[in-house]
Amino acid sequence: MNPMQLLQTFMGKGGNPMQFVMEAIGVNKNPMFDNLIKMAQKGDNKGVETFARNYFKGQRKRL
């Protein structure tokens, strides 16, 4: 299952994106993801969207 399918499944069960990200990242000590969590907790939707776009753009370049 790819990440988008996983997110769609989670959202279909009434979950919210912030909860999904928090659970997916868990206790990861990566500063990049720590920053993402802080943006989500502050309600910075634009920042989270920009992060996701850049992150997945980088993932495509590796494939």
C-alpha cells in the first residue's frame, strides 16, 4: 500500500491528518519531522502542505 492509499484509508475511518502524521512518525528524532509536527500543532496548514509537496517531490527524484 502506498502512502496516499494509507492516508485515504485512515481518513475514510474518520481520522484526521495531524493524528495520522503523529502516529506515522512516532518517536522519530529527525529534526525535519520535528518541525513538521510543530507546524501541525500550531495549525500551520500551509506550512504542512509545502513540506509535503517538497518531501514527495524529493521522493520522486530518487525513484
